[in-house]
Amino acid sequence: MKVKQTNVMFMVLALISALVFLQSEAADRCPTGNINLVPGCFDALRLASDKDYSRLSRDCCRAVFSLISDTCYFLFYPSPPCPIKMFKNICLNVNYVPAGSRF
């Protein structure tokens, strides 16, 4: 009986150690609450990750800057995860063209 208890205790200890020391992937994802409130913002960010900034709006950038964390990532399938810091930099450098403009 002692050998069985020792094996069980070792497995429990290994499981707890793995959970404590391994970083969770779910914690790295950015919350999309404010971004989902802006129509078309998530799609605009997906396009911006491919260097198409044409649909990025001021309201969408405000939603991006409302995220407090600078270390989270957006997941756009099938593209690799994109850090939120990249979108904050894009929003800082985007030149907004007025809606009535031809350019």
C-alpha cells in the first residue's frame, strides 16, 4: 500500500508543478470586449496584420488603446498570433483620411 501511495503522491506533485510553472496560453490572449463593440474593428485589425490599413478607424484604435495589457496577443486564424503592441504602434502611425476625400 505504501508504494501505491508514494506513486500517487508523486503524480499529484508532478501535476501541480506543471500547472504552476508552465505559462497558460489562454492568459496571453487579448480580451476582445471593446473591440467587438466597434463594428468591423476585428476585421480591420485582421487586415492591418497583413499591412492593409484602409479599414482601420479612430474608434477601432480607441478600442485597441483601451486594452491595458501590452503583452497579450490577437489570434487571427490561420495567421500567427499578433501582439497588441503591434496594433498600438499601427494606430499611432496611421494617417486618417477624411471620409469625403478621394484619396
